[in-house]
Amino acid sequence: MASKARIEFVSDGFYQILNSQKIADLCKTQANRIASKAGDGFEAEPSTWHAGMGGGRVAATAYAGTLEAREAEANEKSLTKAVESCRA
């Protein structure tokens, strides 16, 4: 009969990983990849995501930076399609 395993997570370790420069670079790279795949007028920038509990962590945002890009997202879902195609 299988015995139960107990796993104990160390919150400080997760916090250090989620706020590391390597993860920040990974987020920035992925946001740039999505923005460039979406087309002209789409941009990416790093940011810090703030959760309601437990503080913030690094993140990046891809967004429509021009009127033409906003229209492309509204009419053709350019950014949405880029996100879907860039999933790992």
C-alpha cells in the first residue's frame, strides 16, 4: 500500500525565484516576443505585479501602444492571437 508523502514548501525560496533577475528577463523576453508577433504598434514593458496577499513579483506586459494597434486588437484580435501562438 502506498504511503502518503509530505511536501513542505519554503515561501522565501519561492519569493526569491519569482523575483530573480532570470525570471524578470524571461518575462521581458516573452512580452517582447508577443508584441513583435502581434505587429506594428504593439509594445512591451517590464512591470511589477502586486498581489493582494504576499507582495509583488516581476512581470511584463504586452499592449497595444497606438490607435492602429488598438483597432487591430479590437477587430482582428492581433494581440490575443499572438499570445495564443507564443504559449510554451
